[in-house]
Amino acid sequence: MATRHTRIVDRVLTRLKFKQLRLLVAIGKHRSIQNAARELNISQPAATKMIKDLELDFEVRLFDRTNRGVVPTAFGDALIRHGKLIFAQVSNAAQELDDLIEGSSGRVVIGTLLAASPTLLPQAIERVLAERPNVAVKVVEGTNEALMPALRSGEIDMVVGRLPTHRHRSEITQEKLFDERIVAVCGPGHPLAGRRAVTFEDLKPFGWILPPVETSLRRQLDKFFIDEDQYFPAVMFESISYLTNRAMLQARDLIGLFPVHVAEQDIAAGSLARIDWDVPFGTGPVGVSFRMHGRLSPAGEAMLDALRAAGRDLSCRPRGDDHKSAVVSTGK
């Protein structure tokens, strides 16, 4: 006797249409059958029937009607998520065929967080292109709040950077590549540049560039401020843009927090100075995240291998704890 799962799979494989999934995703976006029907250029009665057919095929209720429109049930949310993934895979397949026609050898889309942008990811991309010069690589920068949903929906293949420790872990495989430390930095003309044995009391008079509120580092920093007698910076500037942050540090007497591999090139060049203060929080794993039940393309597998190799190289490098080399002296 067929199980419920087998019965539904057999039925859906013979009856499910892409247009039904498009309608499902559109209703999830608009929270309105009428607006979704308009987007797909079908009548509202036809749309309603398509949803009823889906509910019969999957044997669940997909939407609840409210005064403000229709709201997906837990079953509806799950099916919408899988529908988005199916469409993303179709789009990826079409893009990969286009790349092959144009002479590219596969395609990989990578989401990157700040910790991976300046060193880890460029090294990995260079490794891949050295072996597969025709691979098409697309890099999307952002925070976990934006990148992880795109990873789950199939819009991107992997996310590289500091691994989330609590949120954004469902249906995601995380692979640690190395541990990263956080350092405090400032502009070369800052009063604390080149000063030895800086304490938090020395930092208090200055403004701070803060990571976004949705990041783990920001939550750790906020807790540290609270523990330090409810400290509140005189000036706070929130930004995830490294180029903007570097320019602001060079222009004003601000303090910024960066992963050591992110800031090391500018510290070595004298564009920034490392403050001689041991940041008491923020150390964490940098790695790569990808869909648990998905399968990477050959180009994606090559990128994953390159990230692992680059991560091994970075983990073997000196950590930059020697303040004699890491702190830029200004003669002050």
C-alpha cells in the first residue's frame, strides 16, 4: 500500500505545473490572490482554482484568509520556499547553458561577508581561475540577514565569511576554515596611533564606527559597552562598507573594529593604524556555508576546494599579535 508521501509525490509529478508554483510564489509576495492573478495575467477565479488544486494534491491548506488578504500557513511557507528554489535552479541551469555557449566553463555565485572580502575570497577565486579560466564568478556582498535567505532560495551557491553561531543555520551546512581575531584600528593621525598599552578608558572619548545591528560582532560590542558601566560613544557611525569606513577613519578621530585579515594590508601600508588594545570579544570562525540538501555544480565544487586551500594558507600565517609590527608608529 502506498504511503502518503509516495501518493503525493506520484500525484504531483504528473500534475504539478510551473504556473501553479509561479502563482504560489506571487501570492506569498503580494498576500493577495487578486494581485497575484494580475501579475500572472490570469483571472482571479482561475487563480483560486489553481490554489485549490495544489491543496488537494499536497493534502494541506496553503493559505488562510484574513481581513488583510491571504497569509501562508506553515505548509504554504514551506512550499513557497521550495518553489523559489526550483525557479532559482531553472534560472541557474539556463545561465550555465548560456555560459557554456559563450565559452565559459560553468558559473558560481558567492555571497561574501566583510571577513572574507579582502583576502580569503580573492585568493580562492585566483586559484579557481588559474585552473578553470573560463569559469564565470559572481560575487554578492552583504550581511547574513540578506545573504542567507538568498542562499536557501538558490539565488547564490555559497556564503563566505564569519559563520553565524545562532541564527541562519537551518538547512545550511557550515564548514569552518579558520578562526579570525578582531582588532581595533584608527587613522594614522589619530591620538592613539602608535601609543602603547591602550586601555578602554583611553578609547572612551572617541567616536566609533559600528558594525550593523544584525551582526554577531555588533551584539558582542553592545554587550561589552553595557558591561562597561553602560558606556555610550559620543559619536556612532554604522556602516558595513570597508572603503567608507577606511575613509572615515582617515578623516576623523574614530575607532573601528575589523577582522585582522581585513585590515592588515592597510595597516602594513600605513593607511590605517592598529590600536594597541586587545579586543576582549569577537574572535570567531570564518568559513563557508552552503545548502545542506543541495548539490554544487562542478564550478561550485572547485570554488569550495579553493576556499579550503586558501583557508589553510591563512590559518598558517602569523596572527599579527606582535604589536611591534602591527601598530604603526607615528612618532607621538
